[in-house]
Amino acid sequence: MGLDTCLARIEARDDVVRGWAYLDKSAKGGTGPLAGLVLGVKDVIDVAGMPTTHGSPAYRDNIAAMDAESVARLRAAGAVVLGKTVTAEFATYHPGPTTNPHNPEHTPGGSSSGSAAVVADGQADLALGTQTAGSVIRPASFCGTFGFKPTFGRYPLGGVLETAPSLDTLGLFGRDLAVISAADAVLSGEDAVPPAPACLTIGLCQSPAWETASADMQDAFLAFADRLRSAGHTVVIRVLPEPFERLGAAQTLIHRREAAMVMGHIRREHAAEVSNAFIAMIDAGAAESEADYRAALALQQQCKGLADAVFAGVDLLLVPGAPDAAPAGLIATGDPVFQRIWTALGAPCFGFPAAWRGDGLPLGLQVIGALGTDRQLLSNARAIAALAAIREI
């Protein structure tokens, strides 16, 4: 879109969307494959000379001395690093001020709330987020834009707030799949563009969380499967092995236990400046037994060992992106139930809007690829993006 276009959109819309924590209106880009693309950076990721507040007053004076490795790579590829986007507190669940760009009375999701909202609203071409439970795919679903969570460990995490080392994953938001693919190449160092089959085989995977999906979401999911069939793709039913039924609970335990391990000092040192929600999460994690934590990690590894069977014979899995459209209210960011198992598995996920409710809110789905097949997933996702329901700004 270009810097001037993004700045004009920010001027017109920032008082409603409130997606930026910090702006550098004098930002300049460089040359390279991302030249001219405007980048927002979630405020748990360092940008030299800009505050990294982690969405908390406890870190209001924390100025980054250098770029996170991911930001440095994107900047070197020519991206315009425009500023920091709002995050839920410490990339957990207490929300910041950002609203849903399609209805300011509804949540944009979280914790990468600002990143999803500014991209969906045309205030940036690209944004960095993080996902430890569902913080890329869920806000992408709620805001009606594309979101990409790569294979665990694909992108460098230097200069990114550590919240749960077994789960933390850097991700991307964009309105254009080609932009996401170009950024993935820069961040990963893998720039091959593998061919996609003319006819994809897609596993229809309701997932263990299916019963939590609203009627609207279930209808959007089944209707999109019909669109895939009509476009010439093969759709088959894929049922997950039994251990996956327990993986969501294991992810929850790992998340809070590791959050207590790596962020417990924040709870102790800044108790008066952090939210009750953060305190409750850290305290719950500290109370988990070592035996239960080790059992959850073992289940995570067991499911990774079953991944080849899950993806055998299919190019992608199709799964709901959230239980419903974005909930009303700004006091919570929604339920990550449809992302937990895929984050724990570490598989690459591409989220997209599949339909729009009558009230103007999007319903997002996600396609998931086998571990380590990120470039193939992004190539295959061109067929998905062609059928997606991205709306003009």
C-alpha cells in the first residue's frame, strides 16, 4: 500500500481501532524483496530506539537498544518499520485498548491484537505477532485478514519476550499471501517456491473442539469445504488419533507452567502494576506439579510422533479458526481452543476469512500443514486464498 497510504489510514482510523502502541512517522524503508512494505511489530518484540512495554505499565520506560533478529532481517530486506502494535499484557490474556476494525464494540482477539487489527484495517502491509496458544490465528480470524504461524522454531526469537519456551512461535499477518510468503522467505532463509498440485487433497478435520463452534462457524466450515470440492479439490474426512483429544489440556498446562518459570519474576517484582489475570495465570502455573508438567511434555512429544500419520495422504487439514466471530466486549480476547493443539504440535498454520456474518464480522478458518512443510503450505494456500473472503478496505 505504501507508507503515505498507511499513514493516511492511521490518521483517519487510529482513534477508533487503537492498534498502535508507538509510531515513528519518519520511518524509511530500504531496498530488497520487501522494499516499501510497511511493517508493524508486536510490542513484545524489540525495535531499536522504540519502547518495548509488553503491554504493561511496569515496562513503560523500557527502550530497546537493538532490533530483534526478526526485525533486523525484515528491515535489511527493505521493510519500513513503522512502529509497535498493541499486545495483550505480556502476550497473555489481559487486553489492551485495540478494537475490532469491523466493529469497535467487539474484540480484535489477542494477544497479537494490534498486529491483526492494523493489517486488517489497511494501516500496515505486514505485521509481526507471536503465538503461544492462539495469538496469531485467532485475531486473524476475528479481524478478517490472513495470519501465518510457522513451524515451531522456524523464525529467530532473539529479542522477543519469552513466555513459554516449548510453545512460543513468531508469526505474520498480511492481507496478501504473496507478502506473507516473501516475509517468510526473509525470516527463514528458505525462498524456494514449490509447485502446488492442481488438485489438493484436504482433510476435513473438525478437531476435538468442534462442539464449541457456533452454528455460524460450523456452517462456514462446511460451506467452504463445498467450495473446495466445487473448485476441483478432493476433500476427505480426517479424524485425529486419541492422544490429540488430550493435547489441548496439555498445552494449557505447559503454557502456564512455563510462564510461571520465565515470567514469575515479573509477578513478584511488579505485583502492583500487573493485572489480576496475569497474577492468576502465573500463580496457577507455579502450582502445577513437576510430574504433571513432565506428563504434558511427554504427550506433546507423543503427538509429534503421530504427526506423519495425521498428514498421510493429505496436503492440508481444514479446521475452524475460532469458535465463532469476534465476541462482543473488550474485556477478553476470545477462546484459543481451536489453536491450542496445533501450537503444541508445532505445525504450520495459515488462517483466512471464509465468510462474513450478517452483522459484518468475519468467520475465519485455518489450514494446517505437516511439520516443516512451510513453503509447501504457503504454495498450497494460494488455492485457499483464491477462495477466501478478504474484503476491500
